Amino acid sequence: MFDLQGDKLKEECGVFGIYSKDDNLDVSALTYYGLYALQHRGQESCGIAVSNGENIDCFKKMGLVSDVFDRDTLDKLTGKISIGHVRYSTAGESEAKNAQPLVSKFKLGSIGIAHNGNLVNAEVIRELLEEVGCVFQTSIDSEVIINLIAKNYKKGIERSLVDAIQFIKGSYAILILTKDKLIGARDPNGIRPLCIGKLDESYILSSESCALDAVGAEFVRDVEPGEIVIIGEEGIKSIKVAEKTKSTTCSFEYIYFARPDSVIDGINVYESRVRAGERLWKECPVDADVVIGVPDSGVPAAIGFSKASGIPYAIGIIKNKYIGRTFISPTQEMRERDVSVKLNVLKVNVEGKRVVIIDDSIVRGTTSRRLVNILKRAGAKEVHFRVSSPPVKFPCYFGIDTPYRKELIGAINNIEIIKEKIGADSLGYISIEGLLESLGKEKGYCVGCFSGEYPISTVSEFYKDGEKEK
């Protein structure tokens, strides 16, 4: 498969769950719409699991939400509690057996799990569990978590979950489904987002608030870092398994992953991107005639850049909305035309002009080079590339599929060389300090892919072979 957006880091996953006290509420349909709103977080596979109070039924498949589920399939998933998942593989191969939710049956009942994130000690735990007789059917982190829970399930779901959470290291937003409860857990650093919503008397857990809006639910609050929320007949119970933790939400949630209409940990995603564009102008000014943004996540930063600089903003690139984030190109010739298939220049707005193009990130540099090329072919007099994130120099270990470090253009080249490689007349990135200012310094953020400093200090212990450094 050839990636149309070779300059983009791949999303992690999205989770959505609902606990209903209303017998007439169609929880599988609501979960479908919630996952549809989270489709941007993963397009490889999706699934929904529903509990009817006795049994858990699950349907999952490779493909987009709208392709996997139809009315007949949803009608067969009946119950009052559900969890759903959209997946892009960050740990485990891209195949049907690794689709989520994952449902397992134990002596004390069935349990379903949906997980967004990445455990840095998953392989270590897997080996320990295999030594005591556990057999794994998949290669995903979720099965590691579910086996840890099963190991102590006789203590009860709450105790076994707390024990499991204290054993795992990494990033996670986890939803767990039992016959009568919906449970959510967020990692102690809050790297992956998870929020609580309410629809009448029903409670919802979701990766992003935009999915709450999609089903008509009201936002209640974010799940706190290191918090487990247990939703049952008696309401919501909160357990804090990690005290005095410092929130370090993934900065790329705001830069690229999250939908612009989401609010994560009190920060409006759209407004943070506009502020990043304003700061980008202050740090990397340029004389130009027009500012354009790379759709979709580069557009708010372009608006901010235009607002701060006074340079008019215009639509310069049209996105083909009927192509997903990846596209299979059958021949080398078609691969060379991939950007033109998905992104086309609005010639009337760039011809004969000095153009500033704003993108959210550069990873390998391939798409950036082709964007500069198609703008110049459309008659742009100059093309000045500006990036609303700092140079990506290091791999991510927490649920983002980054290339090996040697493939990161920012890790092995300075800005002048990158400028030459992509063919731009000038190139500028926002600084790490500028990015943090645009997000707001009242809380912390993970900027490991920019600085090489990670919120989990022991991460190197679990990557001694340097898998991500090759």
C-alpha cells in the first residue's frame, strides 16, 4: 500500500462506549454514529461489542465504519451497554484478527476491551504471561491487558483492573465492557485523550468530544490522567490509581490528529491551531501575496498566519473528499501522481503570486516536495513553506506510527537542506516553545517526537534493540 500522505504521522485509534438505563435506546446505532465521528482516528478496521446483561456480542471487520455496518448488523447487536473501536495499527499487524473490540470469556464471565495507545512494556508482559501458560491469539496490546485482568479476575473486575493498570507502562485510553458495567481508564500521563458525556440518563465515554456532539450528548468532563471510571446501575465511580501525575497530552492531538471541533483537556483544537499559525508568523515572517493551507489540518494555522501577518488568506488547494487517507497506486507512474489525485491547485488564486503554504507537519518530505512542485507548475512565482509544528526528529513510542528515525527528514537534515530537498523558496517551522505557547502552558504536553524527551523516563528500557532508531 502506498501512503498518499507520506508526510503525515499515522493516527492511533478511537474508542467510544455507552451505558444506558433506557431500554429503548439503540446503543449499537449510537456507537455507530460515535465511531463515524471518530473515523479520522483510524480507517483500517472497526467493531462494536454490546452487552445485553448476560452475554456480549461483537461484530468487527476490516474497513470503514460505513462499509462494515449496515442496519441488519446493528439490529443484531442488542443490549444496554456497548463499546466501539476504529483502528489504525500501531502495534500488531493490519489484519482481521487484530480488529477490536477484543472479547474474551472467562469462568466468571465475558469481558470486552477497546484500546487506543501503545504499551512500551507489552512484549515483556506477554513473555511473562506466556511463561505461566497464557496463549495469545493476536499481536495487539489489548490482549496483553485483557490477560492481565483475567489473571486476577476472581478478585473482581475493579481490583483486577487496578492491578493490571499498575503493571502496564505507556499510553492508553481503554474502554472495558462487562455484562453490567462500562469502564474507562486513562494513562497516568494523560497522553491519549478520553472524555465523559451524558445523553439524558445514559453515560458515554469517547476519545474526542466531537463524537459526543454527533450523538447529541453533552460534554461532562475529561477523564483525568491515572483515573479509572466505572459506570454501572448506581452511576459513576472514580478510582485514582496514580496520584500526583503530571498531564502530558500528546501535542500531535492538537496539531493534526483530533478533529478541529473537538475540545481536549479544556483546549479547543481549532483555536490552538489558529494560535499556532499566528505564532508561526511571528517566528518565520515572509513577504508574500497570499497564504494557503494544506487541507484539512493546515487550514486553521493558515488562517492564523494570515490574521497575524495581514497577508490575504485564500483557498489554494482543493482536496478530493472521496479519497481516504490512504490510496493504493497500482503503478510507479500513478505513485508519482498521487498528490494530484488527492490535492489539486486552485490556479486562479496562486498564479503569478508569492505563495505561503502552511502545513501541520513534515515527516519524510515527499508530499511537501510534490506540493511545492504542483504550486510552481500552476504558476506560483515563489513558494514559501511554513510548518505549524517543530521538525519531527524522533520516533513515537506511545501509539503513533512513526517511521524509523533514518526516514525522518528532520532528524538527518537541517532546515536549509530540507528547503532544498522540497524545492521551496524558504522554509520555516514553529519552535517547540512557540507550539507550547499556542497550546497554553497551564498544563504539560508530550513533545518527544520533537525533542527526544519522553514523559515516561523508562521508555528506553523497553526498546534496547533500538527498533525505532534504525
